[in-house]
Amino acid sequence: MSELAEFVPPKVWSWDKENGGRFASINRPVSGPTHEKELPIGRHPLQLYSLATPNGVKVTVMLEELLAAGHVGAEYDAWLIRIGDGEQFGSGFVDANPNSKIPALVDRSGTEPVRVFESGAILLYLAEKFGAFIPQDAAQRAECLSWLFWQMGSAPYLGGGFGHFYAYAPSKMEYPINRFAMETKRQLDVLDKQLAENRFLAGDQYTIADIAVWPWYGGLVKGWLYDAAEFLSVHEYRHVQRWADEIFQRPAVKRGRMVNRVNGDPASQLHERHDASDFETRTEDKRTKP
């Protein structure tokens, strides 16, 4: 490893606004709103405020899977939150999610609105609300939830760790890239060994565990995240590749990936979703301009 000038932490940390890489303009050490802005409300029971990052895709895939399974109560409006513009710090969004991270869901199907934030919590809430994509058997349910919470605990090492230092940091640094690449490959190996013996993460049944893990680790092995597939030698994880391919073939997954997407092929983008027909009538007029 090459020698680097040693960083000596100050006695008291202070915020340097200019030292944050690609997302410096939206990162800050305090919470709460920066401006007043109410959230729009559509006509469906479920109101989603999100962006098609891996965490956002989890929820749109779940909602599309519920609709495909015949749960008409899962109809939803998906509103675009442009995190690069700081829209997650509007007063209405902070009311829905005090952590100012996408996605945020507001369920207006009851007498009082229910807010749900954190993607894993949203998946679990919807699974329990509709009795779908979560096993009823106690042992199988425990396995499903174990993998769901594995993802919530592991993905920050992939995203905020490896992804940040490999793709977004203002300069390439050997130690953090190597440290988080090692951890990312260890996680892929964990998944590969599980999927060598199981069709899906929790067994033979497709569940919220798969819906949670797939946008991150499936996206990684398919080359959709950080342009790092070659660097991480993702071809080694053939069972993860098989699982990722099978899930991607699901029509609901393909639809879910499109919702609130603002990058890539314009044909793959549906900036906002208010009706199932929006997928068939995508035009520049139907999409909210970025």
C-alpha cells in the first residue's frame, strides 16, 4: 500500500461544506427542513415519495408485485423527489420522514394517515397489510425477516462505503476502497452460498427479502451500480447471477424499476406514476420534467 499523509483528527470536529464529494451540497450534520414545501397528494390510498435508487426501487417493485397479485388496495401515486435538489428537506417530506431519506410512504386508506419510512419498514408494512410476499409459517417467516434485516444492515457498506469511495468521493483513496471492496465481496459470497441451495433467499418462495436485496446486489452483479462489475469480478457469483436474472424477468419488477427513474434510457423512465396506464402511455408530456 502506498504511503499517505497521516490525517490527525482535530480535538473537536467541525463541518467543512466543501469536503463531501459529489453529494456535498445536500449533506449536512443537522436534521429538519430547510424550506417550506407541502407534499402533493394523489387519488390513491398509498402515496409514495421517492426516487429510483436501489432503496426506492424496493418499494415500487413491491407495489407493482402486489397489484400483479390482485391486491387492488395497493394502487398508488408515486411522486418524484429529486434528492440532488434537496427536495427531501422540504417541510412536508420531513413530516413524512424525519430522517430526510427516500422513500417515504403515507397510507391514507384509514381514518388517519399513517407514515412509514425506511425501505425495509415499508416492505414489512405492506407485506403485513396485504398478507403477501411474507411466509406465514413461523420458521420460514423468521428466515425471510433475517434476510430482510441482513440487507438493511449490509447495504450501507456497499452503498455508503464501497459506492461512495469507489464512485463518488472527491479523490480515490486506496485504504477505504480496498476495505469496502473486501466487505462487498464477502457479502456477495454470503448470498451466493445461500442461493446455491435455495431458489430464493428464504427458500422456494419469492418474498420481501428478495425484493429488498435484489435492487442492491442484483443490480451490482448486473453492472447497474457504480460501474464496478469488472473491478469486483461479479462473474464469480454465478448463483447470485442466476437469481438476479430470474427476478429481473418478472413483469412487476421491470415496471417497478421504471417508476421515479430519471436517468438512463428515456424509454426506461416513468418520472411519476398515478395509474397503471402510465406505463403504456409514456411520453414527454406524461413525465414530470427533470
